[in-house]
Amino acid sequence: MRRKINMSSNHQHLLRLVLSCRKITAQVTSHDTSNIIAMASSSEQEFLALYRIRLNRFPRSQHFWDAKTASRVGEKLGFRLKDIGVTSINIDLEEELSRPIHYRKRVLPLFDSVKRVGVAVDGAEKLGEIGPV
């Protein structure tokens, strides 16, 4: 049974990204309690076949996820947020701007996918100023 989140005007949700060369995880926390209310990751079942292919290719790559994977993770997260009634999330702009440029370019499609599903991402428009992907 899914529960709906009460959306009052002062209720904020924060999107946090955990990035490594092997996976990307997006988790949305409640600002009041810091509890995770929704998350999606490239380590989920859907991505395992692609991960194994990238793991065994030659020459070896340092990165096992790309912008396309990030986009799909964002789409899954967006649908999960819509399911529980969340229509707007915030990002920690300072944290996102402190990331290396190659990570920032690969996570922009994640934010776009969440927006396409119908969840507003406050602060993501400032990240788009880094130039073309």
C-alpha cells in the first residue's frame, strides 16, 4: 500500500545524488526528518545486464554509467515521486556545483527526466548554464 505525502507549502523535499564510477543513486529526503521518501539507482535489476556488459568489455572503462543511464534513473525516480504525491523537489545547488564538470554533464539528463515526468526540480536550471552536454 502506497501512502500519499501531505504537501503543504512549507514542506520541502531535497534531491541528493550519490555518484561513483560504478553507479548513480538519486534519493529524495524529507527536509523535516531527513528520511528517504523515494530513491532510484543504477544498481537496480533493470540496469544489471548493461552493467555486466560494461564490466566485461575491453578495454576497461572507468565509468559504468552514462547520461542515458542517469536519464532512466531520473525517470524512475520521477514516477515514484508522482506515485506518492510529491510534485516539487529542491537540489543542493552548492553540492552540485562542487562536482567535477564531467559528472555535472552526465547528471543533467537525470534532472530533465524528473521534470518531464511532471516533478519540478528547483535549482536545476542554474546547472544548465555549464554549456552543451
